[in-house]
Amino acid sequence: MKVTHLGHSCVLLETATARLLIDPGVWSEGFEDLRDLDAVLVTHQHYDHLDAERLPALMAANQHAELIVDPGSAADVAKVGLAARTVRPGDAVELGGAVVNVVGGEHAVIHRDIEMPPNVGYVVDHGAFYHPGDSLFVPEQEIDTLGLPTGAPWLKLGEAVDFLRAVAPRVALPIHELTLSQAGIGMAYRRFSDLAPEGARVEVPTKGEPIDLG
């Protein structure tokens, strides 16, 4: 599998059979130029995960791609004229030959006075890659590569480290970094490397460059 980080929470997954784009948000770069996608998946409706202005052009350029969304995003994509399949925790979908299991369901708490939308995570090919969206949900599957949230209004560094240890992947790929300064991002990456569970490595992505994870 190859993984390309396109900024913040957006990743392009290239499996043996499928090209899957997850969470094309407003802080992500270059996703509108992608072609030959089999599916676009959205974890939740926050703008840093779903750019409703650029999404229609992306789908028009990838007409055979299926749009997969959580329950909270369904109305947002309908407003811009897009048809989508709404998925919920416990669902499993096949996309271009890749199997995606839907997990989680709840967005992490920012503050008790802020209502949170639904949030689903996507486990691709039985654990080859896991994207949790804005959550720290630990799936039942053994995870090879984890998209590891780095910084967010709902996240402390210690919580991210505990999440990394609980999932215990072979590879941690830091994502969701753009709420931090460059200094903060670098500090988080060092802590992830220093405190990762035994057998796990942290693969710091370079934006737009694919990483071959075998």
C-alpha cells in the first residue's frame, strides 16, 4: 500500500486494487487534481475534513468514484448536488476491490457546550490502514498503519500518545497537524517517536510524496 499525505487530515491510499481519498478538507492541497479515484470518503462534516466547494469538481473529474459519508455530512454534500452513500459504525463496503469497515461514530469532545457531529473511522483492508477522523476510537482490528492525529482543539499530546499505544500499529503516520505551529508539530513528532510502543515506528510524511508501506 502507498499512502500520500495531502495536508492535515487528507490522505490518498493506493492499495493493490483501489485508489481511495479520505477527508479532502479546506487545508488540504492538490486533491482536486486527482484522477482515477475509486472512492472519496469523509469522516465528518467539519470544514477541515470536508471542502464542500472543491468537492463537486473532484467528483465530476472522477465520475466512477463513489462518495462515502457519515450521517452528519450527508446533508452537506446533498446541498452541493452530490449523491453519496451514508455509512454508519458496523457497516462494511467494498470500493474498487478494497474492503472498508466503518467504526467509531462519535467525534471527540472539544467542550461540553459545543455540540459535536457524528464521526466515523475507516479501517481499510482489514487493518492495512486506519483513519480515525476526529476521534481516539480504538478498533478491534489489528492495525498495520495508523493515521495518528497530531494536534486539535479536542486533543492533548498525552492522549495522542496513549491512543498510539492502544492501537499499537506497525507504522504511525502523523496527520491532522495544521492546528499547530511548526515548532509544535516538530515537538509532537519527537514525542511520538520517543514514546511509541515497542515495534512501532513513526513515519513522518512529506506533503504530496507517497510512502510505500509494503
